Amino acid sequence: MTEDHERHFRAPWSSTLWVFTLGIGGSVGVLIVVSGGLWVRVLLASILIVPLVFSVQGYAVRDGQLLVHRLGWATRFDLADLRRVEIAPGVMRGSLMTFGNGGLFGFVGHFRNDDLGAYRAYATKKENAVVLRLNGRPVVVTPDEPAAFVDAVEAERETAS
């Protein structure tokens, strides 16, 4: 796709994510202020900084790829590997996080449930879930406009092939 056809999508936060992030973030912030040792403060600060760095800032579809924007970098997925894309609002229900972040600035990492098996998530608002099946390996994203996102991914895949 040319630069003119690049599509960007925001990664809106759900109210649950806001409450969890503000609650945990605020609690950790208070602990940083009241704790005495430097190493304890560094450890507590890392509890906030690491998930923030890996948080999802938005998504872009361009040049045959899906880009998941982070703070200063992007995770890329080749849409040539795409087998199917679908809107699936409840797909993350009953998931077990196997590695990653389950609610501080997002739901990011490796998860597993009965519907998808093992999958990767880059999510901020679970009710906006879109599943991309890339060579059988599911990836869940949560763009602000799921239907437009699916259309952009399908158009990009057709243009790239």
C-alpha cells in the first residue's frame, strides 16, 4: 500500500483498564514515596515503567504489515501470513495469562483460553477484540473501530498479494 493508504487506529482504554491502572499505579506510586531504600524504590518504579514501555499506543496497517505501536517502537506482523481476521468481542473471556501484563496499562503478552488456545494479545479494550489468525497463531488486538480495522487489514492483504 502507498503511504496515502496507511490506516491508523487508536487503542482506547476500557473503564476496567482505567480503574485497574489508576488503582495499582497509585498504590505503587504511594509506596515509592513512603519506602526508605533506594533499591526498593527502583524495584517499585520498574513495576510501573516496564508495563508502560510495552503498552499499546495504537495500530497501523501499511506495507503488508500490521504495526502495534508502543512507546517509541512497534511490533510488526506480516499480513502475508494472515489466514483469517474476525471481530470477536468476548474472545478473551476465561483467558489465563501465561506471560505478560494482565491489566496495568493494557492486556499485553501471551494468554491461553479454550476458544483460541495459546495466543498473543495487544489489548486495551476487550470488547473491541479482533482476532488475526497468522499461520494458525492467533493475535488479538483492540482497535477503536473494529469493523474499519478488519476492512483495512483485508484490503492491505489483497493489495500486498
